[in-house]
Amino acid sequence: MPVVSSLSHRRVDLVPSVPGTVLAVSPGSLAMELGIEPGDRVLGVNGKPLVDALEFQFQAQSERVVIDVDREGSILRYDLELEGDEFWGVTFEDPTFDGVRVCENACPFCFIKQIPKGMRRSLYVMDDDFRYSMLYGSFVTLTNLSEEDWQRIEEQHISPMHVSVHATNPGLRVELVGNPKAGKIMDDLGRLERAGIDFHCQLVLVPGVNDGAEMDRSLRDLSTFGERLKSIAGVPVGLSKHGQERQSKQVRLSRTCMRRLPGVNPEAIRVRRYEPDEAARVIDQAEVWQERFRHERGDTFYHLGDEFYLMTGREVPDADHYAGFPQVEDGIGITRFFLEEMEQYLRRARPGVLRGTAGTIACGTLVAPTMAKAMERFNAYTGSHLTVRGIGNNYLGTEINVSGLLSGADLIEQLRDEPADGPVFVTRKMISDRTGTLLDDTRIEYVASQLGRAVHPAEKMGEVAAYLRRLRPVLQVA
């Protein structure tokens, strides 16, 4: 009999209509050899229902594997003798067949509670799913893990995990996370360490709340963990114009699982953005710890978000500072990573290789001065004519000044009247991998049609150069 997947009864969102559907099969993989195709639905492995792609990978690594697949209503059974370490090469349409687990917390700086209506649906899902933490580097609080979850993490060695710590002071973390379970963070991290699970930690820093002495305490406590703790990051809190309105009204979250905790002072945590002088003090304080960690652990270990350096006018640290960029997906060191990649491209490229090409680099206002300086060097060497346009974030508020949170509406409004000299390049981080849409649920194709010029997502200047070379015949500049 085929296995039918039983879905979780947890609070979830974005549950796929057809769970377990195969999106793609890698060439040369075992799945391709067996004839598994996109559109097939994996029902179960070894008689066990599946709740996500991680479960599939774990169960399918046995020496004896039985897989049930539904292909347009016909059940295919694959009964295999394997070596137990196979490359299956299966990508599912949704990695979690039972949906995305919803957060049970009430963080006062929750960004989802700061966004307006009309954005893409996935942005309103307050996820706190340990599976996405391992798969995509999403940060989780560990407050919604059941004992069954813990046992699965340990048995299947789901690693690495990315943990939003914010503070190790139990009382303060309870207020910052809005959940009484938050106070045992050191115990939770200790359990990960004992299970051999690697983890990265993040502190979302709020001025006057968890920086200063509390940041020292958090770093001191976290430094007691051994080699399983791979890195710590400190990022400044973000506050949209909608979040500012909520702060001014002292609006609290109302869901049953997020009611105000007994004894918590709602005035204790006033969320606001850092001023440049405050950011400079955080950098100075962090440098003391970074020097200590270089001596004790061999690398910087504690990394600050790029915003701290950019808002103070300080240069972002050199590449060696980031020790392999362990949290670049969270934006830690992404500016230096971009600049390093550009230098690598220039070392490979011939002088004048892009002569006659033009385009616009659209980015957030925070990084625009750094980007403009970099483009001067790029243009001088390649012969291109790339201009940098810092786009103000009118959609979320001008204090949200990073590139990844720009909307299609702001791109259209602020680039509409500019000369159409070549394509517009934007960071790929503006676009959802899941839906292909920008924050305001518009698509790049729509933005391009409104601007009357191509809009191309890219992450590296090598990608920008490759695109310009392909278009070179039609981008000649007089």
C-alpha cells in the first residue's frame, strides 16, 4: 500500500496544496537514473510518511530503501539496495510538506509587524522553523521546539542552526522575544553543543537595551561554548515608518500566544534606530571583543552588520576580518564580499573590455556612496559608463536604507525620468526566491515595462559585466 503523508497539527502557514511534489531532478543523480521526474509526488520512504525534504534525505540514505511515488494517480514503488550515501538530486517545490512553522513570540522589533498591507503574502508569515534555519540560514529562537523536535535534530544531525539570541540575560531575552521559554537560551544552546550540532548566533541590537553592558554579558556567556559555536553577529534593529507609528502608539501584539507577559514593563523596550555616534560606540566595543576572540579562537568571530560601519562613515573591514564570511547570507560583510568579487573580476578582465556600455546600479541610500566610489574604479578600468543611483525607501520609510528592502514602486518612481542609458541593475536580494516578486508584490518585468528599459538582478560585478557584454551591440554610447 502507498504511504500517505500525515501533516503536522502545528500552527503553520504556506502549506503546499500538493506536498512532496518534485520540482527538478539533477543530471547524473540517482533520481534521474531511476526515472523520477518533475511533477512526481514522493509519498513516503521505507513505509514512513514525509514532512519535509530533510526527512527524505535522512530516510533515503539507508542501505535498503523503498520509495513510493505518485505519478498522475499511478503509484510507483522503487525497492533499492544502496550503499547508504547516495546523491538523490531531488529538489521539491516546497521543502516543508507540512508548511512553514509559525512563530510563537512577540518580539517588540518584529519586522513583520512593521510592514504595510499589499506586500507579497510570504512576508506576513512569522516563521520560526528550525528546518529553514538549516536549509536557508534563517534565524530561529528555539522557543517553539517540542521534545520530539529536539530528538529529531539530534538523531538526524540537523546542522548548522542559526539562532536569534539577542541577549543571554534570561529576563531581558524574555522581554526581547516575548515568550517565557526564551529565558533558557543558554540551556538550549548547550543542548545543541552536546548533540554535536554546529550553530551561529545573532544579536539584534537595540540602542540602550541590549548593547553596552548587556552586549558584554551576551558575548561573555556565548564565549563559554566551544567549537560548535561558529560565529556571532550583531546587527542594528530596523524600524520602518509603520513600526515607528506602532511605537508611538505603544501598540502591542494581540494573538493569544503573544499576549503581554506578566510583569513585563511595556516601557522597558523602546525600539529606535542607532544614531551615528551610538553606532561608533558599538564598533569600538566590538573591536575589544574581536581582538580577544582572535587571540582565543584564531579569528574575529564576532562580526557586526555592515550598517554599523556605513552609517558612521567608516570603511567596512577587510576580507580577512570576516574569516570566510560565515554569515554573509544575513548581510554580514556583504559589502566587502561585493568589493572583493569586483577586484577579482578586474584582475581577470582586459582593460577597456566594456567600452561603449552603460547602465544604472540602483541600490539603497546607505551603501550608495561606497558603491559610487567602487563604480569609479570599475568604469575607469573597463571603459563602461555605470552610474549609481541611491533609491530612497518611500515605501517602508527612508530610515530603511538597505538595498534588499527596496520596492518596485520606489524603483519606478525614482528612475522613471532618468535617461535610459542601458539596463538597470538591482540586487537579487530584492526578489523572493519563492515567488519571484519584489516586496510590494510587483515583478521585475513590470518594473522594466514601466521604465522602458531592462531591469536585471545580479549579485556580483562579474554578472553585471557578462550581461553588458551580451548586450554590447545595442548599448553603444555616443
